[in-house]
Amino acid sequence: MSPTPSDPSGVPVRASEANESIRRFVRTRHGLAWTAQDMAEYAVLLEIWTTAVRAEVVEAA
């Protein structure tokens, strides 16, 4: 199961939730060599976090 936060309704993920998903993902791989799949999943998590942060900045403006 992927740690990627998602909502089937299409509701945007909050930056804090995306950040926590990244933390959990990295913690579970501490001390292990990352596979290509791990790096791809991490990239997706970063993209989700970036999108969430941008949305919160726009909303706050």
C-alpha cells in the first residue's frame, strides 16, 4: 500500500498531512537502501506536499 495521501473525493491534502506522510515514509526506510520504487514514491509525496503548500499560501493571500 502506498503512503501517498489521497482522498477519493478529490479534496486537496493539507500540507501538514502530506508532511506527516513523508516523515512516516522516510522513518520506515531509515538505514535501508532505497529502491527505484521508493524514490518514485518519495517524489510523488514531495509533489503532493508542494501542491498543498502552494494551495495554502494562495488561500492565505
